[in-house]
Amino acid sequence: MSRTAAILLAAGSGSRMAGAVADKVLAPLAGRPVFAWSAAAFMRSLIADFYVVVYRDQKQMIALSAYAPTPSVLVQGGRERQDSVMAALAALPTDIAHVFIHDCARPLIRPEQLVALHKIVRREHAVVLAHRVTDTIKKHRDDGHLRTLNRSRLWAMETPQVFSRDLIDRAYARVAKKKLAVTDDAQAVEQLDHPVALLENAHPNPKLTTPADLAYLEFLLSREASAP
């Protein structure tokens, strides 16, 4: 029987945290590490195979293991995000049919969203959690002129991003062959000219990038806890 796996990315450098924490996925957030919030959501989903991408750092491995879904396979991360994803994909068993890829610096993912994404990927082969862009976005040209982009067609990508195993393997094989640089998995799939479905997220799912984001995440969690 085919299975679904989750790649949990926890090897980001956190360079924009300005030294506020040594490892952002282990930063304390409402009583537990940032990583633990993502892990808990995935453990409450239908996914049973987990691949946690980590630094080559024994302390981080031990710390993450305490909160990782059971059982989990630890995978050594690479220099760039795409290198880490490719390392995890290479570690997956052959009977994995669908793959969730999630940046654990986004700790507010919900189990019901994972269920919804799982249903869509079985039909569409590629789906990304995303939200509509509400700001007016302009492109600054080299000649100093501005071009306003059509906001109604702009979406901000989030994670998880979910794909059929064959599709994401082929996408990253092309990235490696062409020596491309991609910032998310959907961009890799774009290279194959394959459509990607979007699941609109009605809930905030910010990425921890700067120290100020920790306070915002704390606020969102406290607001959720106090909701009736």
C-alpha cells in the first residue's frame, strides 16, 4: 500500500534572527520549542512517515528528537533549502506516493489543513497552502519606473507544499541538472510546467524570520487559546 510522508525542515540558518536565539526552530514559543508546534500538528494528521531535516549538530539532533513525531528519520540538511529537500527526498522509501514539505519555522499549521491538503494532492498532484496578497505590489524597473501588478492574481506561498512523489522527484532532478536556484518547492514544479493547486489559508501562518516574529506568534497563539 502506498504511503504519505512528511519532510519537516528544521535546518534553516536563522541568519536574520540577529543572534536573538541560537536556533530559531528551538526558540521557546508559548511554553515549547517552535519546532514542537509543527510536529504536534503533523502527529494529529493521517501521516505516519516523518523525515526531519536537521543541522550536522549533535545538540540540535538530541533536542529535536525529544519533540519529533515517533517514529522519525533524521536527515542531514544541506547548504541551501533545496539541498535539504533533495536529501530528504533521496531518503524516502520507494512506496511513498505523496510528500508533504513543511518549513518548521511556520509553527501555526493546523491538522485540519493537513487533511484538506491530502485530499487535494490525490486529485491534483500538487497543492500549496497560500494566502491572497492584500498590499499593492509594484515592480521597480531598472529605468526607475514602477509597474503595478494585478493584486487579484497574486498569492503568497506558505507551507506545507504537497506533491505526488514522482512529480516532486522529477522537479528536483531538473533543478539539480540545470543548476537552478529555487526558494520553494512549487518553484521547482513550475520548471516542469505542471499546474499547482492553491488551498487558501483563512488563518495566519507566518514564518519565524526575525525576533519580532516571536512576539507576533505568541500573540496569535494566545488569541487562539482565549477564543470561545
